[in-house]
Amino acid sequence: MREQGFLARVAFLLPRSSVGTREIDPPPVAAEITSRYRDCLRRVATLGHADTTDTTGPSGASVGSVSGSESPTLTFSRDATEAFRDWRGAHEARLAPATGDLARVAAWAGRHPGRVARLAGLLHLAESRPEQPIAADTFHAAATIAEYFTRHALAALVEDPLRAVADRACAWLRNRQEPTVSVRELHRGPVSNGTAAEARQVAERLERDGRLRRRQDPAPDPAGGRPPSSTYDVVATNFGREATET
């Protein structure tokens, strides 16, 4: 599936399970929201009369093609076009083999600009008429969603032995409710089965995720002895799993 390009086309979501903490009798979705969502889907679905006939011949192509579509053509505004160009430039740098954080998922990330454009088109159709150009604000909203997908794709496609430990450490920090934490405390707590080096790696991982912010290390004790443990401010622990998967 990876070699055929299938996985590169998937937008991954790895939500944290709520089992064990679910609300037993949640309030129903508001009727207004349900009605607006239904009307939006119906309107978008009936914009054109696309021919969904697969025209792929018997030659064995891996992906089918569709022709004869009568759906409307969407266009970007000038500002949105410039914003998309800037985004693609920054995204391309992330694919660099030696330095890019997306080099490990280059096949998936190489298709991501098309995914962003389609997201922008869907957001545009949800609120505007097809003949109107896609606005820059709409593109920026799509780019925000796209970064969410990027974090989850990294989690889904790249083996990450620290992910489970980082999730456990975040839950431990949330229950602990202290404003700071040291590497030594992490080692004694959620990383107690690992080494001190692994505790440092977890702290650095949570710092990259925006959950911890490292404080300046205290000066060594002139009298010698054990060096002080690095300390971090706890910035955030109460948001979704996606932040732990970059």
C-alpha cells in the first residue's frame, strides 16, 4: 500500500480515546447545528453532476481516473494565491532529506499541497458560492487544519518509541498539577522504568510539543556534588494527543 501510493493519499487522525472518561448522558447536538450541517452537505453535493465512471483501462494502473465532470471550477483570489505560494515554499523546505522534519514521510508530504488546496475548496464551498474566489482567510484556515493532519501523519507513519511515554508523562503532569517539573522528577515518576537519558529525551520531546518550557539551568554548586537537574515550566497538558505526535 505504501509503494502504490495509497498511504500518501490518506489524511490521518489518531484521536485520544475517551473511554473511561466519557459523559454518560451527553446533551444532543443543537438542532440548528444539525440543520446547517445537513444543508451545507446537500448544497455542496448538488453543485454539479460529476461523472464518477472510472476510466482506467485494463493496463493495471494503480489509481483510477475520473473524467467528464461538470462540477464547478474553483479559483484562488490573488491574496490566497500568494499565501499558498508562500506556504508551499515553507513546506518544501520541510522535505529536505538532511534537515526537514517531514523527510521521513516525504511521499505523504509531497502530496500535502494538493490536500491543502482541496481543504481550502471545501471550506470555501461551505460558506460561499463557487463562482467567488477562495479568500486568503479561507486558505489560512485550511493550512491550520493541514498542520493538524501533518502531526497525525507523522504519528501514524513513523515509528516513535517515545510517543507512549510522552503521553503517559503528560497525563502524570496533568494529575500532578504543579507549575514546574524537573528531569529528575520525570525519571522518578512516569519514566521510572527507563533511564535518566530517556527522561531527558521525554522532557525535550514535551518541550518541542509546546507542553514544557525549559528554565535556565542553575549554576553548579561551588562545593561540588550532584549537578542540579534541568527544570521546566509546565505550559500545557490539557489538549489533544496530536501535539505529542510531532
